[in-house]
Amino acid sequence: MKVMTMTVHDKEGLHARPAGLLNKAAKACASAISIQSKGKTADMKRIFAVMGLGVKCGDEITVTCDGPDEDAAMEKIQAILSSL
């Protein structure tokens, strides 16, 4: 299991576009990928669950990847989050 914590820097937070990018990357992975913010957890493979977290700019999130391709999955997710 891989765990990463970071702060969201996109001025709009995780709205539809970045949530869609994360969702698409997560669906391409075999691993289970979840995102946690403000005490709530969502399956990253469910776009409305990610958007429902209401992550804003400056919020801290924790991403967890668990499965056969967890290293590659975490790298993909980290690359997307870093580019926002």
C-alpha cells in the first residue's frame, strides 16, 4: 500500500476538470485508489465521489493506492496533482 499526502494548489480546488483527470487515471489502474480530505474518503474511480469531497485550494488530501500496480498508479496520480 502506498500513501501520499499533499496540498491542493489549484485555485478552484478539485472541481470537474481535475476530478475528471484523476478519475480517468484511476480507472486505467488495477489498484484500488482512494482520496481522503477533511475526514471523508472517496473512491477515485467514482468522479462524483471525488467532487463530493468539496476539496478547495489549500486543503490537504491523502491518496492511498493498494494493488498490483500501486507504484505506477501513485506516480500517475502524483503527476496529475502536481500539474494542477
